[in-house]
Amino acid sequence: MTKLEELDKRSREVFRHIVDAYVETGEPIGSKSLSGRLGMSLSSATIRSVMADLEGAGLLYAPHTSAGRLPTEAGLQLFVHGILEIGDLSPEERQEINHHCKATGKSLSTLLDDTTKALSGLSRCAGIVLAPKSEAILKHMEFVFLNPGRVLVVLITEDGLVENRIIETPPGLPPSSLIEAGNYLNSRLVGKTLKEAKAQILGELEDNKSQLDGLTSKVVEEGLAIWAGKGSATSLIVRGQSNLLSDVRHMEELNRIRTLFEALDAQKELLELLDASIAADGVQIFIGSESNLFKLSGCSLIISPYSTDNGRIVGAIGVIGPARLNYSRIIPMVDYTAKLISKTIGKP
């Protein structure tokens, strides 16, 4: 693929305007229209020559029999990773994200869900978030009686994350069993991950090493199972998929979006991609074949990790959309949102 340093200043400027036009309209643009956008003393013939060179370099292509050109996937990748000038958020956009990222009275899952919806609405794409993994170091677990047969389980990690779940308990369970179950768990889970605590505690229960009665043992098992059960160790939230259909202009785009929906339903590859992204620093951008997930759909992912106050990355948030995303606007939007979540969940 052509490298950025191989393009001269004029070629870069022509190429930038072609990509800008594509992001705005999704339509191919010809030399005459480009001449009006450029504001440079370049004739249509000169612009056509530059476009031909860019096409020969694999950065542009002519759809169907159109005289206009569109950026190829390789062209978009070169543009975004090398030429793009990042913009800034408007005060209104910052205020909207700030409003949804307030943690007062919210569980972490609700906070992430609200923030993902806001990001989806502002970007007009599908918002996604990968919630914290169960590898967090545990600090405290508590059982709170709600009504006969129902107990609230509160899990607190050393990072300050608080999660609540409701479990069903055996009939006739005395309040003393909840206290005993909490004391038993807390004496064994502090400083361990949920996976480590579960392995030790369930091993003890199975070997009858603990002095718990049958009802209390059931509470302990249910309290662990609500977080450490079967399935993925991650929680994936996707919001605003309908936004991806709001600006579809061609049947080819519609077919690509349908392919993406099928991939999102499967979730496995998306989870793998998000898992990889949280190991990186800052905003990551995946366009088309840069990830297996988007090879067929030709879509893009902009994602950024978020962390707790001690700097430990616990998840990632971002957007999925068509290849012609407004990258200069959405990249800082995702970056700001991730940093705000980090700041919010890091508060004591």
C-alpha cells in the first residue's frame, strides 16, 4: 500500500477533499466539483491527473461507470491514521456526555448503559461498551435481605466498583445466615479475584471443611454463582443499532449493515476485538479489513479503554458505524467519554 510520505502536498490536499466529500455525502466526487472545493489554482485537468495517480496508488476507485471517485478501504486507512486532523467537541456535546456520565444513584451497569446511549445518539452510530471483567481484586461482599426468598448481593472491588445482584434464597432463611455467609466469604475473598475466591470457597464447601449449615452454604454458593457462573467473563452492551440504517443511500451499504448486524449478534469476534483494544493506550481505530469482524461489512470501530483511579484498565467504550464516519468529530468524542468514565468510577 502507498505510504503517506509518498504523497506530495498537492496529492494530499486533493485526497483529503475527496475523503471529506465522501464522509459528507457518501457519493463519488469528480474533478469539477473538487475544483470548487479546493480553492486552489488547479485546473480540472490537473485534478484529474492527480486523481488518476491516487487511483493507481490504490487509494481511490471509480464506482460503476461514474466519472467521480471514492476512497478505497486502504485509502481510508491511510487518511485516518496519517492525514486526519482531529477536531474538538462542542460545549453542547460535552454537556450531553457529562449529564449521562453522572454516577449519583446509579450502579456501574446503569452508568455505562446511559453513557453508551448518549454516545450512540451524538455520533449517530451504534454505541458499544465492554463492562469490567471479573478479574478485579475483591474487597467486600454483603447480603441484604429484601423480602422472603429474595436477597440483594453487593460486591465491592478494591478499585471501588460496586455491583448489585438479586438472588433467590431458600424459604425460611434466618437473618443470621446472611450475616454468617457474608462473614465467611469476606474472610476468604479479600485480595483475590472472583475466580480465585470461587475455586477456594467451593472447594472448601465440597470437602466439608467449613462449619456452615446447609442453608448458609446455599447462600454462599448462590452469591458466588451470580457473578462467577458459566459464560463470558465480560459484559457487552450495544445500543443504537438503528442509527446505522438512518443514512443508508445504496443497496450495497444496506447489505453491509445487515452483515454487521449478524456479526454483532454473534458477539464472539466483537468481544475478542474489544479485549484486544483494552490492552492498548488511548483511542484505537479499526477500519474494514483491519479487523476480521469488519472484513465483510466494511464498517469501522472507534474504541477507547477506561480505567479506575489506580490506572487499571477495566473496560472499553466506543462506536461502530459505516466506513464513512466523521472521524475528526467522533474520535475526540470517544476519547472524552472514556476519560470521563475513568474519572467517574474512580471517585471514592
